[in-house]
Amino acid sequence: MATFALSRFSVGGEQPIKVRLLFEPKLAVYITERQWHPSQKFRARADGRIEMRLETKGCKELVRWILSWMPDV
């Protein structure tokens, strides 16, 4: 599992991208207890999943981070 902050992904000259992720209920507490990125926002869904939204520039590193959570995101 990832143990680093997404704020590392905000470097470079890339265009900002809006990201929306949906985490399975078993990760809800762990994901919401951490500061992954300064722009992060969470929304609890009725089915127990957590929606995470953020805006960042570092797409390549972000994709790696997302893939580290598979298949639960």
C-alpha cells in the first residue's frame, strides 16, 4: 500500500487535472484519516464507499499511486 503523500504529485509543468476516486468500504477509515493531498475532499456514500476528489498536476505518479490500491479503488 502507498505510504507517501499525493502532494508529491503536484510538481512539473503539466496541466491541472481533477481526480475522482471511489474506494471500497474496507479502506474508508484508512483513506479518510490521512492527508494525501492539500486539495483532497471526501464524501461518504450510502453504500459505504468513500469518494475522494482532488486536483493535481502529476499524472504519472498519481496513476502509480492509484494502481497500488487496486482492486479496491
